[in-house]
Amino acid sequence: MKSNESNVYFITISENESDQRIDNFLHKHLKGVPKSMVYRIMREGEVRVNKKRIQPKYKLQYGDEVRIPPLRQSKELLPIPINLTSITALNKAILYEDNFLLVLNKPSGIAVHGGSGLNFGIIECLRVLHRHTKFLELVHRLDRDTSGVLLLAKKRSVLCSLHEQLCNNRIKKDYLALVRGHWKDHVKTVNAPLLKQTLSYGKRIVQVNRNGKPSETHFKVSERFTLATLLKVNPITGRTHQIRVHSKHVGHPVAFDNRYGDKIFDQQLTGCGLNRLFLHATALQFRHPNSGKMIYIEAPLDASLHRCLQYLRQHFQ
């Protein structure tokens, strides 16, 4: 990185930083700068690559020189509190790690990345805790309240390889979900297009809509209770809130879903002591980008989900 007397910065793109969109690069590099400002400085030509204006979708190449103007970053974002037990415990949640990959059993209640009023997320914390790792990026995402297997790449080439596997449906993702009522055995696949929408008061939701993106989820009954069903779920596409919205679409919202759920159903489960979404990414299967071997990684349920199932087996079977 170099700068001139006007505090304009020039960054030369390394091999690890190449093949990503310029807007995504800027969001990560300009911590605390609102996204609206990032897009404004691109639109006004203040950000340049190799002295030329660029579009947000431009993909950076190895050796590109990026011009970044001086910006005032928000002081509201606090340093990541790496001394907190809940953050340092992320190291204990690592399921697998080598020179190319890191796989985490993500806790419920922590976002995978900062933004939308959050000072930090999983990726920001891991970058601090693994500060000697030059490159660390999310391969995919999990909802804030969803727990389970989360895959991260330690090299740009690994990230690209895994994204290609995702695009070609060669990464299998398995979930467990507790849903309302008696799931019918013949309902094995839900094909319903999903569309992101913003409500009048600003809340963002996903709805089944014919103008949405094609979305497919496979369901299989794992265990039955008198008022609920435990499902094994395999999403074929990876849309936002896909499992939660598809479950609701066929009349079986996920337990303790504060966005798409059923409060009466949740009240019936009060005795189980659960206060979080019952959706857990149980396993991930993919081909290792370096060795070529098939990797299968499982994430155990946390104590709260275990207690909930034990309660249901004792009182509702």
C-alpha cells in the first residue's frame, strides 16, 4: 500500500486478493464505511483501477492498482472484543483445519459477518484470532440464528474451487429442523421460487413469489412427535432463509423462528427450555480443492437442541 500527500491510497492487488468484485474488496478493506458511501465513490469515479473508472461488478486481477480516496470511517464500530469468552470459544468450535480450509461448528446467535448494525461477525473474529492467516473468507453463509457447519477458505484459489462446487451442486449440505405438526411422508421436495422483499417499515423478508429465484429443498422425516416433526433437510439451491420459508410454505414453520414461525406452536414447546431457532447444519460433504479427496464433516447439536429433543421424547411421543 502507498499514499500521496492528499491521503489518496493506492493498493496493488495480490494473488490472494484477485478474482473478486471490486465492491466486495472495498467493503472488506474500508471497515466502518457505509456501503452507500462505497458505491457513491465508485459511481463518482473516485475509486479507480489502473487509472480507469470501473463498475462495482469489475473483478480484480493480480497486479491491479486500486486508487482509494481519503474517507472518514465510522467511529461507532467498536474493536472486536476478542477477550470475551463467547468469541475466543470459536477456536474450540473448529471441526477441521488444514493449510487450505477451516470448518467451524457455528454457534446460534452470531452473524457470519458484521453489518446491519453489528460490530462484528464470525469472519471478523476469526481473522483476529487467526491473524497470521493471510487470507480467510467465507465459502457460504448461515443465518444468524442457525447453528452448524460453516466452511471457510484460506486461499483465493480454494475459495474459487469451492464456489464452483457450490454452483454445480457438488457440495451437499444437510440440516436438522424441528417443524410444527405432522409432516406428510409424500412431501419430499419443495420447489417454490423465492423473492427478497423489504416491507414498508424496513424489515426484510423472503417470500414465495413466481417472480423469485428458482429454489429447491428436499425433506425427509427423521422423528415424529405428537405436535412436531424432526426433519432431515437438504437444500439444493442456497437462497436466503430457504429452509425456513419452504417449510412455512407447506404449512410447517420451524420451531422458534421469530420471522416466519408460529408463536402458538412455540408456546406449546415452552417446557423444552429452547429459546433459539431449531435449525442446525449437521453435515457438509465436498471435494477437497487440494487433495481431491471427498471430505465429510459433521457438527454435533448443541446442548439446548439436545435438551429440547429429550423433552419431546419424554412428553410428546
